Amino acid sequence: MEIRWLGHSAFEIISDDNVKILIDPFISNNPACQVPVEDLNPDIILLTHGHSDHFGDALEISNNTNAPIACIHEISLFLAKQGIRNISVNIGGSFIFRNIKFTMLEAKHSSDIDIVEEIVPGGSAASFLITFEDGTKIFHAGDTGLFSDMKTIIGEIYKPDLALVPIGDKFTMGPFEAALASMWLNPKAVIPMHYNTFPPIEQDPAIFANFVSQFNPNIDVVVMNPDEYFEFNPENYQD
Ligand code: ZN
């Protein structure tokens, strides 16, 4: 499958069957993203939480493409009120879409919907585990601090092959915590995200990569540039 980083926490994942999954589509106001909103044509949109740097252009993209937005119950109520197609899910639960399984898991963060003038409560912040037909699992951590269930629940039970983790600090984990999270999640490869979009979250991903190699040298750190594609195949990594 192909992973395309759109900057910040926005990713497009294209499955081998050409199902396009768009996660946290912060596009038009994202200083790191040069892709026009009209160029995105997802089959499904995932929202980890309601903050504007994740919610982004979800409404417009869903309106343009009719792609449903999968999100936590409270955000789905907000979407339903506006006639937006949505899939309501909650932490620990899964649903199947086009033969792909989506599981909502925990994140330690807040989640008001701040894209509207009057802020609306957005339930809990969340993360997503995506399980493809061939068994490959990709974990998008959303915005989060470090928490021990990354090891005991997500790492040991769900076993992601690829993890996308925030390293920007200030609003999420920084490089050190994100490297510990990577060790606990124990994927074959990890992609850092949520950094260098704005000055408060400036980070050198090499510092993150260094910590990861100290904690577990078997994890491949894939540092991407915005709008770059990465072909992920878990068979390319040894157990
Ligand atoms: Zn946030």
C-alpha cells in the first residue's frame, strides 16, 4: 500500500485494492501542504479528534466526494446535524468498510470541535488502527501524550506493522516520548508526524530517529517530506 504524507497529521493511504483513506485532512490552512483540496478524492475520511488542525477540510471534502467521515460519536452527531455522511464509532470498537477493518483506540488528548465560532464538545480524542485484507495493520496515533496502554493494549494485542506518531511536543509527545511510544507499539516501521508545521512544534526528526535506534534498533524510522509517497510492505522487514 501507498502512504502519502500531506504534512502535519494528514495522511492519504491507498490500499492495494485502491481504497483511498484520508486521515485528519488539514489541507487548505496547512502551511506544510501544497495539495489543493479539490485533488483529494477519498473513499473514507477518518478524524482522530475535533481540533481544527485535524478536522481541517473534512466537511468540504466529504461534501465534494460523498466520502463518509468516521469519527467518535460526539463528532458524528455534529456532522449529522449538518447532513454530512458519517460513521459513528467509539473507543475499542471496529467497523468494516470496503473489506478494511477500522478500530478506534485511545489517545490522551482533548477534543473540542473548534472549527466553528461556538466551540462544540467533541468527545474524547482517539487513534485509529486500520487492518487491511492481507492482515497489514497501520496505526495512526492522533494527537497524544505517552500512555502505558500503548504497550499493553495497542502494542501487545493489536500489533501494528506501521505506526504514525506525533513528535512535535508542546501539544503532543516530543521526540523522546514518541520514541518510547514507538518501542512500546513495536511496529516494523514508524513515521513521525505533527512537527514543523508551525514554529511551536519545530523538531528535528533525526533526534527522534536517534532515540528510536537506542530503544529498539529493529524499528525502521521513515522520515517523509510533505506530499511524498512511501510504499509500505511488511514483508520487506524481518521479524
Ligand atoms: Zn489536537
